[in-house]
Amino acid sequence: MLANSLVELDRAHLIHPVASWRGHEAAGVRVLKSAKGATVTDASGRTLLDGFAGLWCVNAGYGHESIIEAATKQLRELPYATGYFGLGSEPAIRLASRLAEHAPGDLTHVFFTLGGSDAIDTTVRFVRYYWQAKGQPQKEHFLSVEQGYHGSTTVGSGLTALPAFHTGFGVPYTWQHKIPSHYSYRNPAGDRPEAIIAASLAALTAKVEALGGADKVAAFYLEPIQGSGGVIVPPTGWVKAMREACKAMDILFIADEVITGFGRTGPIFACLEEDIVPDMMTTAKGLTSGYVPMGALFLSDHMYQVMADAAGPAAIGHGFTYSAHPVSAAIGLAVLDLYENGLFDNGRKVGALLQQGLASLADHPLVGNVRGRGMLAALELVTDKERKTPLPASAKASTRIFDRAWDNGLVIRAFMQGVVGYAPPLCCTEDDIAEIIERTRKTLDQTLADPDVRAAMA
Ligand SMILES: Cc1ncc(COP(=O)(O)O)c(C=O)c1O
């Protein structure tokens, strides 16, 4: 009764992110009630393994008492402190300094946001401010990568390269451009890493030339692994090659680590594994493990000094009421303690098992491609492995596979094109990983038995 009335109230009043509003009205909400470790329990009392850590954010897993205690203590002591007027709070200062210690190279200045989208939005403002400060305001074009995702604000959605974020919204703007993704599984340049890297470098150079040369280009954005585009892993050396090309052309390089940060791929930041230092780096999600909203933009010292000198005594006019929120920061510190005291290690251990387990599904008739790193992975489903034929549209991959996995007690992300995404909490046990694989196998077998899928395979 309670659940039914919640469904009706939700239908009438709550707008869900990135949803077909009519589709959602018809389907109704699934209400989650509680969570513990790597599992979530719905309003009917069913417990499921959360193979996607909420929205690839609950890296620490659910129900950590140390996080709850840190939040409660902070709420009692000082629930809010502005960063305006030169004020501050201890947790925010300590978190910034601990993050700076972990950050690659000279990314030692931290601006806190409420999530990933406003961290990206902040980078756009800082890029513009920086080039103005350097006396090069004509550097105004921004580049990003097809199938990339950089959030949903008015400017960020134009850097994002997923059609649903553009249609009807008047973006991308004329100063926002894309180069093709590295997408090894379906790359016209083939699947050899050197060929893909060469093709991407050529595409970057050609795009810069087409825009009037590097003198007109402000910044290039990438995700170390493309997340929302379908967990697309670049060949080894691709990120570094793009970073070096940008440096050579004096184009700012921004690494969007909103998903890959905080142990998702193994190290605290994927850039460390790529052995690169971006000019700016965005993070969110795992920063607070999703317990409360917070993002962090890392600004390099070389950009910071230019901006600070140019402003002199004047204010740099960028800020949010909730930047560096003390409760979020206290949670960030508690989460970092958990990461450093075993969770990163566990994530690396079970991440290897996740990759092995998914690789063991490669011989399933529907699995065309298995990819990932650490606790981030995907299966790409096809009806013909040779031709890499996607599932038929009638299979409605994004809902049918999600629903079926759900019924099998597993939360995954089912992307529209038939890609199944995984980003489990780093606290998973070996048994949790084995269950994720088993429940996936069952879901694939059931999908293989669907008449429309069988017909497409004949
Ligand atoms: C790479 C990347 N950048 C930015 C964002 C936006 O973050 P948020 O949803 O916290 O605004 C996301 C969200 O998934 C993301 O994956």
C-alpha cells in the first residue's frame, strides 16, 4: 500500500534524470529502501547486488559507520560554513590538502563543487579566464571526444557527445567540437593500438587546423576511460599521446575523472596509471562515495599562478553557496580513510576477479566484446560476432536487460546499444564478484532465448 502510493506520488511529482518522462510514467518507480555493503534492498524487501555502485559512485559501499559518525559529528559541530568572505572550515581545508598530496604533478589547488557537472562547468570558466589572463582571448574553441560525457549543465552538455543531451537543447555551441573516439571494437582504423593512436592524433591535428590553428583552440577534454558512452577503454598510450599533442600545441588538457577517480580503475586517479599530468582534473562520485553531493576540480599550479596574478586584488568571480561544504568534506575525509586503509587494495584484488569473470563470458554467443579496467567494465552484446551486429532495436536492450538482471538480483547498467556496464563497489567480496558473473550469465542465457534475438541470430 505504502509502496503503491509512493509510485503514484513519484509519477505525479518527481522528475527523473535522463528518462523518457512518458516511459517512466508508464513503468513507475522502483523504490530503494536500504543498503549495506555491496547490496541494496527495495521497498518490497528484495535484496540485490549493486553491480553499478548506484551511479558508479558508491565506491566504498553502503553503510559504513565511520562515514555516518563523521557526518553526524560535523552536523552537530558546524553544519555549514561559507568559503566566501575569506571564511573556511577545518574539514574542507584538510580534504583539499590531502587530495593535493595524492594528485598528479602540480595539480595542487582544489575547488570544491557539488558534483561532476558543475566541476566541468567550472573548468570552462577557468579555461576562458586563463587565456584572457594570458592575453590570448582568441583561443576560444573547445574540443572533446565523440561518445564522451562531461555532464549536463548548459555548457557541459555541449562538450558531452551523446545525442540525448543535445536534442532539443540548442547545444553544442559553435565553439564546441568533437574528434572521433578511440573505440577499439568499432574503429575504422582497425584495432591495433598504434593505428588508433595515429588516427586520433591525425584527427586532433586536422580539427585544430580546421579551426584556424592552435592559436584558436583553448582546451581539449577527455575521460581516461569513456564511461557513459559505454565504458570504452582506450588503447595503452592513447591518453598520453593526446596529452603530449595538446602540450605541444599549447592547448589546455582537462582530464575528466568523475568516474575513473577514487580507485575505480585501481589507483586513486587513472591519470597516475597513464603517467600524465593534466592542466585540470575533475572528480566527484567516489570523492564522497555518493553519501552526499560533492565534486572537486584540481587546478594546476601553473594555471593558478597566472589567474591569481592577473586578478591581483580583484575577486575571481566564481563560486557556489555550497562549495567546500563542511559536512561533505568531513565525509570525504572519512571515505579517504577507508580507501587508504584497505578499500583501494581490495578494489584492485576483486577488480582483477571481475575482469577475469567477465572475460570467461567471452564465448557466450551474445558477447562480442569484453572490456574494462579494475572495477569498471562492460560487455558489448551482438547477434553476429563476425559482423559485430548490434542487438535488434526490438530487443530494447536498455530496459529488457536491466529488468531481467534486476529480476535475477543484480543491478547493472544497460546502455541503449546493447552494452552492459559494471562498476561495483570496491568493498565487494570474492563471492559478490562470483555472483555478479553468475547472474550475468543467467541474464545472457535468458536474452539468448528471446524469440526476436534468436531470429536476429539465424
Ligand atoms: C565523466 C563524467 N563527467 C561528468 C559527469 C557529471 O557528473 P554529475 O552527474 O555529478 O553532475 C559524469 C557523471 O556521470 C561523468 O561520468
